[in-house]
Amino acid sequence: MQIYNTLTRRKEDFIPRDPGKVSMYVCGPTTYNFIHMGNARAFVVFDTLRRYFLYKGYKVRYIQNFTDVDDKIINRAREEGKDPIRLAAKYVDEYFRDMDALNVLRADVHPKVSEHLEEIIGMVSLLIERGHAYVVDGDVYYNISSFNDYGKLSGRSPEDMQAGARVEVDTRKGHPMDFALWKTAKVGEPSWDSPWGPGRPGWHIECSAMSRKYLGDGFDIHGGGYDLIFPHHENEIAQSEAATGKAFARYWMHNGFITINQEKMSKSLGNFFLVREVLDKFTPETVRFFLLSAHYRSPLDFDDEKLAAAGRGLERVKNCVRLLEEAARGAVRDKVNGADNDLSALLDRRRQDFENAMDDDFNTALATGILFDVVGDINSYLHRTGKEEGPCGEALTGAISLLEKFNSVLGFFRTGPGGKIILDSGDGEEELVGGLIDLIIKIRQEARSQKDWATADSIRNGLKDLGIVLEDTPQGVRWKKQV
């Protein structure tokens, strides 16, 4: 497997620190609002990467934090007259609600800043002891001049950073780009005791301390959005490597922005769409499908038509799963023939193509295209055998198994025991619709048996008007949603 490493600016072979194991840390949300689509892309992308490592047989240790102590949270809490920690806790719960809907697996640990002050204070103390940080009036700053490799992730020199900075220069700092590790307490803000007086941590030290606690002094993959490269991830490297004297993350992966009219989606620009709002119009699997429809490093432009197109594409997959399940429930052959062997060989090549796509820097766009190829292969097989002696049970099992394997990586559908794909949205609607259509088909079949062709045709045409297409085959009537 090859991964594009932001640190080296090239694709590299993935070689984990410990054979057969993968350690990952992904920056989670600052919990002062609902998650928007730009946030969601990162969480879905790295969830899918984790799923692929599991598919490949690795044991994965996955950590994603919550920043529940931050200026934005404090300001929002002040506006609403609420306690900042309680406000943050509310949006942690809302995050899980949205990500559960998008089938994002829970991390092994979701550490919160408010619960890791001991580790944060300990790391700040270590940086002071080693000459990489200094105290001014209760504030603690990191001395970027003490770290020779500062700027290696972003490719910027401290001078370039200073020239592009839009912050007021604090004359108390040794260098204008020195950043806060600890901030002295202000009236009305949450604070904790420390060797430098009451205060709270700076943003960047939080992830260094929490990743160190759960993954050790170094780990395999650090992920996040492209906008985190500087200053957040740059500063994480400086802090962590200065504190431990060891390499921090081996591979740095960053997903591209979601854009609206080619402009980055963000809360600060006011051009964002909340996941909660999008899920009011589109199904969770459609939203996840859309988020994986482009290569993770490429920008992804948001509009309703692209989401609608994603929904239509996903419906093709769902129709295929339904047809396979229907065929498997019917009378099928045990003896394998040429058509069955052809399908088996074709699907084996598709599986290899899928893995090749994912191995090439996690190309979900290409992998999704291969999923559609598989759907086409299966539909052709069912059509061909439907005109003859019916499909073979062994071939059907192989086809269903491959779709389940692909889904275990892409995560479009929820799954039951053994990875079985569940098309039901979770509220029973899918199952109810399927049951009603089966009942209508039964009534139509009774009409046909009585040669009541007018009623049979009326039912077929009425279902077609509703987007349901019936197919009469030697093995019985099949239905699918019109795409």
C-alpha cells in the first residue's frame, strides 16, 4: 500500500512501526457547534482508511479527540449564557448522532481535553525543562527557534510564516511566531491549577499530549483536514519531537476541502452546510457515498445535484443487492456451468482491482467505480441465467460476499452478523416498502392467474409511475427502483 505523505510530499510504501498493527490519530472537532460537511469529510475519509486496514488484516488502534476547551467554545458559551464544559459536552453528543448516521465507527478512544489536564501540564513542564518553552506572566510559550526542523511539514520558514501572519505581535515573546502552550486564567473562563498559576492549555499541546498517552512517543498515521497542516500539525511536531527526542508520526495524511463554488466551506466564511441539515434532504448512505466520490486529497464541490446523483448511483447498488437476495431465496442450481465460472473469474479480477485502487493512496473514487463495475457484472449474469436455468447458488454466494467485502471498507450500508448488508435505513422504512411491494406483486400475480390482464397491467404501470420496475423472469417476478 502506498500513501501520500504530506511530510515528504510524495507517495511512500506504508510500513507500520509494528508489523501487522496500525496506530492512527485523527484530529477531532472543536465542540461548539454542529458538524458541517467540511468536518464530516475528514471523519468519513479516515474512518474508511481505518476500515481498509481492517480489511487487509491489520490490528488498528484508532484515536480521535474532542477539543472541549477552546476560545470558540468559551465565546459561544458566553453568548448563550451557558457553562463552557457543558456546552461542549452537548456538541460531543451531537457529533456522535451525526457520525453514527454516516456509519462512522467509534474510535478506540475519544479523549477530551478537559479530562487530560494532567498529561498536558506534564508535557508543558517537560518542554520548559528541556529549554523549548518559557514562562511569561503565567503564560507559557513554545520557543520555535529551539527546534531546528520547525516548518518541515508545511514547507515554510519561520520568516515566511511571520510575513504571512495576521496576528498582533506580543512583545513578551522571544519570536513573533512562538505559540502558547498554556494561557493564564481570565475572569469568567474555565481554568485549572498549574505550576505557572491557574489557566488552560493552548490548542496545539492538547493533541500532542493525548496522542502520546494513547499511542506512545511515536505512531504510524496522523490525519486531519488540509487546513490543519499549519499551524496545528506543524506545532504538534515541534512540541512532540522536542519533548521526546523521537520522531512523532511517520505518515501525515490530509484530506482536501469541500468547496462551494470553488471556495472552501467553513464556519468563518459562513458558507457551510450542517450535516444535520443535509441529512434532512438526503439519506445517510447517499451523503457518505458523496463524500467518498472524489479522491480524498482533491477538493469536492458541494451542490444538491451532485448529492442527488450520488443517491441515484447508490440506488443501483441497492437494486443489485435486492436482486441477489431474491435470487438466493428462490430455487437455484447446485451444478456450476460456464456462466457461473465466468462471473467468478470476473469478480475475482474486480476484487483485485478494488484493492489496487485502495492501495494506491486510498483512491475511493476509483474503488467506487469498480463497485459499479461489479454491479454491472452481477446484473448481466442474473439477466443471462434468468433466461436459462436460473442462477447458481455458489455464484450468488460469491457475488454477495464480494459486495459485503467492498461495503466493509466503504461503509455505505449498515451491516448485520457476518457483514450482511442491511438496506433498511434503521427506522423500518426500507423493510416496510419492500413488504408492501411484495404484497402488491402477489395481488398482480393472482390477477394474472385469473387472466385479469387489465388489473395486472394497471398494477405494473402504477408501480412504474412510482419508480418501481417489475421484471417477469422464469424464476419469478423481480422488482427494482428505477434509477
